Amino acid sequence: MFPHPLCKGDEMPEHDRETPSHRLFAALYNPVTRPFERRIAEHREYMTDGVEGDVLDLGAGTGANFSYFADKDVSLHAVEPDPYMRKRAEERAEELGVDVEIRADIAESLSYDDDVFNYVVAGLVFCTIKDVDGALDELARVLRSGGELRFLEHVGDDGVRRRLQKAVNPVWRRCAGGCNLHRDTLTVFEARDEFETVEAETYRDGVTPVNPLLRGRLRRL
């Protein structure tokens, strides 16, 4: 999500973008984002509060959500297509003693059966997904009726700040693992007939240009 000073040459060639691989971004992600993670800890707690049963962590990254599952009795699964991020997520799970199966799936093509999850949690991941509607198709498929998508995303701002996001977005995407700064994520979510919005709130707990933050819950109909 945050760029690093060694981003030149770190983006995958055009033909390989279906399987992202960012060695330097993965190496610097945790130390660079540590202060930000402290700011948003309550939002990650919100995403994981009360979850039970079969849970999918969508786009697990380096395992930022894993500590919030450590005291929960769930069957935890995760997907992370970037091999360097996935390796760090595996190390994080082992460090925490969290039992989780981590697959290399992209969000638009999940290797799970239909109707298998009670919850999907998505923390700062829809900004990087190439085909958001395709990913929502997959989540609608793998979530059971009545299941929830819990999300925390950064989204497009207003006015001058939005113009700033648009101006820096091409460089930001290159340096930050494909992250987009100004997506209208909630509009896309609410346009889907398979889900109903249980709640959605915005917060100015991010840091420019990663602001505002959007958190909420969608229920699979």
C-alpha cells in the first residue's frame, strides 16, 4: 500500500501481472507500514470481531490480520498471490502459532468450492485487485447465504485531495504493488445484487494520500 524508495524496476512486466511479484515491496512493507498499522488496529479488530466458522482472509499480504485471529476458534484460510508477500505471511502465521492454509489464488479466481465460507475479511486489498467485479463474483460464489464480507479499504477523497490522488496514482501504483488511491469502492460494492450493505463508515485515520478509510460489512443474500 505504501511506496518504497526502491520501486524502479519492481513492477512485473505487462504479461505477468496476473501473478504479482514484488520482492522489494514485500521486504519493506512491514517496517514502512508499522506506524500506520498502529493507527488502524481498531479497524482490523472490527473486521475480525465475532467471526466464527470458516473464514477467508482475502489478499493476506504479509499476514497483518493473523494476530487478530490468534484467540479465535475458526477454520482460517487465506489467499495471497505475491510469492514474496506470501512467504512473509507464512512466517507470520508460524510466529503467532496461527493455523492457516495460504493459497496463491488471485481474488478473481479462487480455488474453493461454492458456499464454503461464513466470513471473508478483506483488509486494504481491493485497491490492488485488477477486476473488482470479478473478485466480487468469486466472493458471492464462495460465501454461504447470510455470510459476511468484512472490509477495510482506503478510497477516493474529495476536492483537492482527490486531484492529488489522481495526479500521483500512476507512480504510486508502480511503487506500491499495484495499489490505486482513488477508487470508489463502496459504490461498486453497493451496486451488487448478491450483497446487502449492513453498515459502512468512513474515517480520516489514514495518511495522505491514503485517506479516507472505509470499513463495513456486506451480507451475502
